Amino acid sequence: MTRDLFVTLHAQDLGYYRIVAELWGLELESVEPAAALEELCAALLDLETIAETLSILPAQARAALDELLAADGKIEWGAFSRKYGIIREMGAGKRDRERPYLKPASVSEFLFYRALLAQAFFETDKGAQEFAYIPEDLLEALRELNLGADAPPARADEALGRSATPLEKAFEIPANDFILDDATTCIAALRIGQKVDLRFERELFALLGVAGIVKDGGVYPDAAKKFLESSRAEALTWLYESWKASSSFDELRLMPEIVCEGEWQNQPQTTREFLLDLLSAIPQGKWQSLSAFVRGVKEKYPDYQRAAGDYDSWFVKRAADGEYLRGFAYWDAVDGTLIKYLIRILHWLGRADLAAPSEGKDISAFRLVEPRSELPQAEKIYVASNGKIVVSRWFSRAARYQLARFCEWDEAKGDDYVYRISAASLTRAAKQGLKAEQLLTMLVKYAKDAVPPPTVKALKRWNANGVEARMENLLVLRFAKPEALDEARKSKAAKYFGELLSPTTVIVKSGAARQALAELAELGLLAEVKE
């Protein structure tokens, strides 16, 4: 639908037409609204008349008009009204009594009563949104007059912000692909029910979810196998492309700084695509000021994730103190922080280097990069005679995943993951259908035959016999004489006894200490309890 002057002004009344004509220095002869509208439109599109009217516009009104021209005649109403003010709503009667056009409350109102500005909803990829706009035929006339020729045209591919200063990029934090190693740990932990403490744990689970590798706390074995066996470059691309295309990965609700409440909906994929488009205008390898980029988005595209500039219906509160962040006044705390968060995700996915004024300071700069080429994989693993296994970060992720399922996990040291073979870990592995002989085969393969004989012997014996020794905490009851123990074993106390260890020593069953002491007291035996 075209929105020319006639369509734009059609909903207005005869009184409005006369106001516009008066402000343009025109006289309307028509007394019927329809005829007056046609007469007014013809007069307003006369180039000489336009030039005369524009020549006496105040500086602020001319600046607003120039900004609309630079934006191809249309700017989101929320952004425009925050800069140039609102148009007060009033009926024809009140308007004619108060005559607001003589003392407009804002630049927007000044332009509105001259028919140089209108409001309407337009369809966008975010749905219907309200815009400030110049009627199309009037816009063409303004272009014909070469109005706004000195103003730089709006460019979608123009980088926002500025280059980073030396201080902002002083301490560099290069991107890496360590997220792949955390993902390997995460998948292994899910398979064996192990709790882990990972960097950006919520985001990692969400990434593996949109990549089709995990779901509802479970692992898709085929997808996990393909992911773990792919090269580091391929696996990193898998995560990145899955994130880019996802409509369910919601950065806003994953941000640790805020808590989202209620049933309102945002559009994370549309928002992500828009921000990535803005970032793509920055040349790769060029350091950019983070604060200046965020400020540029705020100035030019403040409503980038808010349909129709809605800052009131989203219930968002600050995680630190529970304060609700409603209204445009909290843009930096919500919308601005989201931009920084998305750049952090790019860093985790190997697509952006970060920088700060010094170590430990807040991030102040970033640069977009291509993922670095992977380092050569380590050729073997280290196995100690006491069952300790050390695996380099750069070793096969598929192999480390399998080893992790057989072992206890010790704390990682630098770029090395540390595991231990134990009876408990082998028992757990057996419940998942894994056999000790499979672990031995893996160790021989990856340790290049450097598996200590005690480890080989222990795995073979376990495979044949299972548990051959057990260490446990027991509660032991000792008697001074064998006769006293015999007497106790013939009494009611005997039902609380376990294995006989010696003529004077017996095990007390778990949880039965109090009852056993009571029965002994009935026999006239007062037992001493030692912690």
C-alpha cells in the first residue's frame, strides 16, 4: 500500500487541512473535506511552494527532516520520538480551542501540523511496527529539490562505533576452540550422571541442544559420536552454524545479569541475525571499541529487539538485586548488555578476540576473526601404574570421552585432563554395558603399548573376577572376654550383630548401634562408645 499525501491525510478533518494550509501560507477555497484534500495535496507538492516553506524551517525541524531523508523517509517511531518528541493526541474540538500548532510541544508536532511528518504502522520482519515517515510523493519532491544531499545516506553496511583506543585493546584475550573440550566433558558427564562445573555451563547445554547432540538431560549417541569424531574445525563450525540458525537459543533468557519472568515472547533468531549483520560491517581483524559499538546501536537502532519499541510489557529484573528493568531508561542494562553478551558468545565460538585495559578488567574492545586452525593432536596418553591416566586437551576428543566413561575424574591441570581407574568407576561402566577389557584395549592403543604391567593385571583380574577386595567403614563391638561376647550372641542383642571378626569382636549392623547398646544394658553390660 502506498502512503502518499492523499492516503496519509485522508483520515484528517477539514480543520486540520486548513491548519496545514495556514502554516504553508496557502488559502483553501474548497469547503468540502474531499475537495479540500485534493486542493491541499496539489499545493503541497508544488516544488516552489515546498522550497519556500522549507527555507524558514527552524534548525531542529530541518535536522529531523534531514534525518528522515537520510533514512529513506522512514524511521521507527520509538527511536524518532525519543529524539524529537511526541505528537500530543487530541480531538478536533480540543485542537481548535487550544491551537497546539501555534506552540508545538516538540519538533515532531511542529512537522506534523505542516504535513511533513506522519505516523503509521508498516510490516517488518518483526511484525507490524510504528514508524515516523514522510509521505512518498512529498519525499520524491524533496529529493527533486536535492534536499538533504549533503547528509550522508543511510547505509546498512556502515560500521557502527569507532576503532578501539590503545588502552581499550591493551590486554588481548584471543579466541580459541576450548568450548569443544568443555562440550566433550559435558557429554561424558551426561552419559555417566556426573556433576561438573564448566565455564558458561547453561550456554553450553543450550548450544549442544540446538546442535541436536543433547536433549532434556540426555545424549543422542549417534549425533554425539559424529560430533566427537569430527575435526576440531568441523565441530566448531557445527556449533556456530547451529547457534546462528536456532530459533530456540534465547540469549536474552540465558544472560546471567537478568531474570526474565512472564509469558511474553521475544524473537531471538531475528535479533541475532540483525546484530550479526551489523557486526559484519566491521572489517575482520580490526579492533573495535565495545562501548562505542553499543552506543552506535542505541543511537541508530535502539529498538533492534523490541517490536514497536515496547519497553513496558517485558518483565525483566536485575539478577543482583531483583529490581525490575522496565522502560527505555534501562536500555543499557538489558538491550545494551545483550549486545555485549552476543559478542562473548562469538568469542566462545572462536569468532571474536576480546580485549581489556588490563588483566581482570571489563571487556572494552573486540575484533572479529576467522576460527584459528587446530593444533596437532597429541600422539599418546600417559598411564601410571596406580591407575592414573593423563590425557592432553589436544588428544582425540572421542577417545577422551570413552576414557572418561570408565574412570573417576580428578581436577584438570592446565591443558591436561586427569582420570583414575577405580572399582567404583568400572562398576559404573559395567552398568552401561562397558567392559574392562575394552578399556585395556583402548589404553594399549592410545598409550602405544606403554601401559604399566600392574594396570594390565588389575584390568584383567577385574574382567575375570570383578571386585576382589573391599574397603568400608564398619562399627565394631569389642568385648573384654570371649564369654561376654558369647552371652551377648545368645541374647536379643544378637539380631543387631553382623560378621564375627574374632572371639571378642563382632560387627554391629549399620544404623543399629543405639538398639544394640540398649539390649546389652538389659544384660547388665554397659558398653563404652569411642568416636
